[in-house]
Amino acid sequence: MDVIRPIKSLKKIKYSLVFFCALLLSIQCKRQKKGGDFELSYQDGKAVAFSIPWEQDSAALQVFLSGEGETPVLGTQTTGDGRYTFKPIVPFLAGQTYELRKKNELLATFTVEHKRGPAPELLAIYPSRDTVPENLLKIYLQFSQPMQEVGEVLNFINVHDLTKAEDVSVFLKLESELWNKTHDRLTLWLDPGRIKTDLIPNREQGLPLNDGHSYTIHISDQWKNAQGIPLSKAYEKQLYVVGRDSKKPNVEAAELEVPKSGTKTPLRLDFKEAMDAVLMRESFHLQSGEGIKVGGEFTVGPREESVYFIPLKAWKKRDYEILIDAKLEDLAGNNLNNLFDTNLEEQLKSNPKTSIKSRTFTID
Amino acid sequence: MKKLLFWASMCALLLLSVSASTSITGNNLTDDFVFGDPEIASIGELTFGPEGILFIGDTKNATIFAIDTKDVTARDTGDEMNIKGFDDKVAAALGSTVENIKINDMVVNPISKTIYLAVTVTDGTPVLLKMNGEKLENVPLQGVSYSKIALQDPVNADAIDKWERPLRVWAISDLKYHKGKVLVSGLSNKEFGSTFRSIPFPFTDAQDYASLEVWHAAHGKFETHAPIKAFDIINLDNKDYLMASYTCTPLVLFPLDELKGGVHTKGRTVAELGAGNSPVDMISYVKEGKKYFLMSNNNRPVMRFKYETIANFKDTMTETVNEPFVSRGVAYDNLPFPYVLQMDRLDEGNVVYIQRTADGDMTIRTRTTKWM
């Protein structure tokens, strides 16, 4: 509950404040919470302004963090209709106590209540399979809500080598952490410099993961969402590491299950190996032999090894073509054109590059 | 007749003055700016261009914004800074606490010598602050004059791009303005890949994607995907170079005039500065007639290079570096400033930096280049 305590020095203003936050916070439009003569305004669940009755000169009024002596909170202040309103440049922090002062005179204190939204969850860790090659390039963490945007993510992630019985450092530390736009999916790279043969980090520290070892990835329950609410629980994932994946995914060799005409049976393309979970969602397109887009949707199959296409209309007897973005990668970062760990000069001499690969089939 | 001549002369003068002012206006960098809310979603990197124009790298929107700060009152020197507990001060100004804020970048307006700070709070709200003496002030991000350009994915000539593919998110790792172009290095959140873009300013639809290749000493292989962590433009022997530094920490020179769209450019590695480290900021300055180059690092002290040493280093490093954590190539000096988190040139004679000191305190300080 937001709390405001009347201060003796401001006798004319009497505060009696009772806020009913829980109900209001769940509503996404602008609401105001009123209590006596004091108002704390909310927008999208955030405390964005407060106001009090005020008839005097407001030039000397300032808002401070409780106990802060020098630096006032930045914001805009307005007066009108007998009220003083202060709007901070970022919303007031839940759980934080603030003070309104006139020069050195303390006029009021108020505390913003902690939000009571649902705790965030870790929905998935990709790859979803637990057996991975020793040159695994990246993992994704998919959360249910936007997560905190400050602090270092690696402080919440611990990797333990069960075989060596010690904690290990495997992820590349980046100043610009790689989140998606909604800040609910994090990309973590296993240090590419350690994966690429003979690079200095590879020589000095070796591979991040070792063939034959088992690992536990532990995600701390101290990791908070953007509103400061921690994960509902800690999470763990086991990894069993096998040998190096030194083959490019092969579109031609992928198993294609062609449906019958007149049905809406899903088309299935199975790579027989786990692929990048995020790239799998967006790398496929289906068109007719004449190049006309076929209505429907690709979905990713179990363990990210296959994709299914479910058509909007029944399949017709005709030629079809699956177009696949050549940037699609397997777990080791090998894409449809190149191995991740490759000699560039040899690569340039070798196969001609196309940004799109295709696989054709006919429904009779 | 005299009256006729008089009015004809006046008309001619008027036309000339209109023509002149149109011409001047036509060359103004902010001609295509619009006024309003640019809807900036994040501020990772900052850099100043001419005329007080501040470029903001917005990773969430994959967009570069140009903001007219109108902060163009010239000063020769910036304010001296020595503030302890600087993160506490920034947090207090935002009504928050240090664990709920992050200072993403700091730059100095080269005209006014004002220090600008990009700050993020825990819910992702981006904030732009500036220093007025030792006081912090908000720089509003709404109701401003601005232009913007979205960072598009490079599209191959042979790509079948008629179907809709989601845009890649490029985490912007560094941003600089140089001679009419905004230079941007970025890092993908999907494939392991990096881009280096050169974007003409004022913004048009044009943006070049340079394909950069770096030789890793001890690798025996060229590498195109290594992400540039920090870069600067330096002039050696009257030629501009992109000085790029990568994680783990090769320092590589690319001739700037060779960085063109679709052209694959090989860099010349001039130093390997040791593994287990990542560069943070790069600046240049002149002291006693000699040019120097400073690089701050996340796990090394600030390194000082002499321009003439770099210019005189004509080799390309291809030798194996076998010993752990050693450096090779261009000689440099380690300055006694570890854990410098942000750094920029304040004015002709001073540098400003934010540093985590040995006791864990975060300070912002200015220091004369005489002692750097």
C-alpha cells in the first residue's frame, strides 16, 4: 500500500490516504488514486505523478529520494486550480519512499507500493533437447514477460560441469546483451572465439563445452521482470555433450513427408538434427510451382528437428516449392551455405552462395 | 525612368537575397527534420555530429535517430568534474537506486563541451541526461526536432525477397559521425554475424553495408563475422582509416575509402592486445604537437598509442601468438586508469571519464591530457 505520513510543519494540509492499488494496477489505462487531498496518478500500472493542494509559490519545492541530501528527482512541476503537481521523468519506483521538500523543510513523505502482477516464468530454454554437440553455439531463454533491462544477465546464470564437479564460464560476455525487441527472449552465445579452432581464446581456454561431459545450467530466481518481480522459481536444464557437429544442414537430404491432394494433412520437412529454434520459426516459405504464395503456416516440430506446414486450403495436384533462408543454422551455427568454423579463403573458392535454398515436390 | 530603375533594382536585390537564403537553407543539415515525438525505445550508443546534432542508436527499434539538441553555444573548455558516487547521483535524479539504472554511454558535445549521458532504468525507459556543472538535467526526448533511419537488413542481389522475413535485430555496438556519414557497427541477436554500415547524413534511403574481414593472428584464417566492439576514425599519412577493435582484442585498420557497399575489405591487424578483454571507448587527442589515441577496456587499463607508432607499423600481423594474455604488434602504454567504463574527449586539453574505483565507487572525473 502507498503510504503518506502527514508532517507537522505543514499544518494546513491534512492527509488521510488509503490506496487500493491491487485492483487499479491491473488496468492498462490511466487511473488516479485519490486519498484525501493527495493524489498519486498511475498510467499502465506505473506511478507517473503526484499532486497536493498548494496555493503558495512552488518554485522552491523539490522531490527527493528519502534521505537524499543533494540531488532532487528530475521532473516537471506545474501549478493550477490550487494544486501542485510533480511528474518525474521516469515513473516513481515501486517500494521507494520519496520526500517533498521546500528548501530544507520536509513537507511530506510517500512510499509507492510494490506491484502485485504475476511473477515471470522461464517458458523455455532452447535447444529444448538435452544432448548437444561440443560446438553448440548459442542458447535462447524465452520468458513469459519483459525482463529487467539493467544488471548483467550472467549474474543470474550458473553453469556447473558435473563431470569435473566445478562451475565453469561458457557464455560470451557482451556489453550489449542480445534481447529481442519485447525484451522477453535472450540470446546467449557460447564464446565463439573458443569454438573456432586455433583462435587465441580457443588455444588459451579450450572449448566452452567438452565432449562426454554433463552440465547443469541454473537460472536464479533472483532474476526480475521489468517491474521488479522475481521469477516464480529457479530453473535448471541438463546438457549432455557429444562430439563435434562438422556438417552443414542438408536441405536435399532432409526427409520430406508429402501429403495427399484434397487433404489438409501437414507437410513435414525433417532435418534429422536439431536446428536453431528461433531461425526455424522464420526461415521457411511455401509457394506453388508458379511462384504464388501458398496460404498456411509453418510450425516447428519436436526438439526443433522438423517443420510442419498446415495449409489453409486442401492440397491441390500441382508442383510446390519450399524456400528456405540459407541463414538457417543447426546447433553449431553451421548454416545452409557454410560451416561456422571454416577457413574463409577456402570457403570463398568453394560453393556458389545463394541466400535462398529450395526443395521442390509434386502432389499427384 | 529613375523610379522604374529604382524598383527594378529593389526587385533584383530582393530576388538575390531570397535566392541566397534559399540556398543557405537548402544546405542546412536539419532541413528534413520534423518536430514531434520520435518514439525512441532504447538508447544504447550516442555520438555527436555537426551543429549540435546528436545521433542516438536505438537497438529496440533498429533505428538511428538524429536529434537537434540546439545546444550550439560554443565554449572552449568544458566543466571540471570530480564527482564521487556518480551512479548514486544519477539514480537519485531518476528517483531510483543504483541497481535499477544503467549508464549506457557518455559523449561530449564538441561545440558546447556539455556532457551527455544515456541511461536506462530497469523497466527499459530510456533517458537522456546532460551535465550542467555538477547538476544533472533532463534532455526531453519528446517535442524535439529529429530525423531517423531504420537499419535495414542487407539484401543480396540474388535474394528472393518477395516474402516477408522478420528483420534482424542488430544490437548497436558503436556509433560515430565522420565527414557526412554515420558509421554504425552492430551485432545480430540470431546469427553470429556483424555488420558495419555507412549511412549518408542527412539521411536518405541509402545505407552501405561493408563486409569487413580481419586476420586473426594465430588463427591462420580470415574472419568476416567477428563483431566490432568499438571503433574510431584516425588519419594516418593524410588518409582516413577505420580503427576497429574486437572482443579479445585485435586492433585492425581498414582504409575508410575502401569501405563500400558490396565490397569485401580485408583489414590489417596491427596489434593483438590480449585475450580476456573487450574494448569500450576510443578517443584521439593532441599533446605537445603529437597525436595520441586512447582505448579504454573492460578488463585492462586505458591504453595509449602514438599515432606515429601506428603509422610506422607497416606490417600485417600474421604471426602466431602462443603465450596466454600477451600482446603483440603496435607498442602502447598502459595508463594507470583501470575500469574506465565511459570515456570521451572533453575539450582540447581534457578528457572526461567514468571509472569504477578500487573501493567500488563510481566517479566521473576530468583530467588534463598533460597527464595522460
